[in-house]
Amino acid sequence: MASRKPKTVLFRRKRERRTDYGKRLKILLAHKARVVVRFTNQKIIAQLVQFEPQGDKVILGLESSNLKKLGWNYSLKNLPAAYLTGLMFGKEALAKGQKEGVFDTGFKAPLHKGKVYAFLKGVVDSGFTVPHGEEDIFPGEERLSGKHLEEYAAQGENKEKYAKLAASFKQIKEKLSS
């Protein structure tokens, strides 16, 4: 006769490490749309998701590859690209009539002054309202514009490439800000 307690089988999405149900419940209790950001090996994916009883509804979906249409010919997953993607996402959300949301990073633990907060700074700078903590979590303006990449390039051979990156960043930021 078995004397052990039966093993509890977790929800499939929890087993696959795709959903943190405790965190999801806290976010859903805000009764606001979620600003979901995910980072892949090649790009950044952002979505504005609204909870509905039948299932989540994606109101807006955007990828950092849309920056190529604006003239961005550099990495689609670095810090300046994260900021520009956030800025573009916020402008698109405002155009769709959405004004506020709650930030959802999923299982990714955001680092202070990292790409996740660069994306959030872009969203906040666009005029979209997202509750967040102190302002010191955001990367500095010199990092957002790619100055750190220029300094790195000054040590090597690609000085022109990174100088063009800073100019391209300013140009796209002006396009999105207007």
C-alpha cells in the first residue's frame, strides 16, 4: 500500500516557465491594460494586452524591426533600440486611444539602467502613463543616445559606424517626437 502523498502536478504553463500566476494575478487586479515587453536574441517585442474572460486580447503589437522603416540600420536589441521601440510603442498606443497601462516583464528580472527600463523610459517619454518607481532606475541620456557605443568605437576601427548611430538615433527620436 502506498504511503506517500500524491505529487501535485503544476499547471502546464507554469511547468513550462511561461506564466507566473501570482505575478499575473497582481497585475490583473489593477484592471488596466498590460504593457508586455519581451526580448529575443534578435529583437524586442512589445504588446498592449487587455484581459478578457475568454482570453487575453492584444490591442497593439509592435516589434523593434519596425525601426528599420524609420531608417535604423543597427542592432534591434541594444539600449538605444529599446528606448526608440518604447517611444514608438507609446505613440502607437496613444493613437489607438489607450492612455495608461501596467508594466509586465514576465519572468525577466529587470536590472537598473538596463534595456527593460530603457524601453519603459521611451514609453513614459511618449506621454503614455505607466506607474513606475524612482527616476534613477532609467539609463542616462548619454547611454540612451549611444554615447557609450561611440566611446567603445573610439578604441577600435569602427568610429564612423558608431558616429552614424548617434546621428540616426537623434533623427529617429525627432521623427517619433513630432
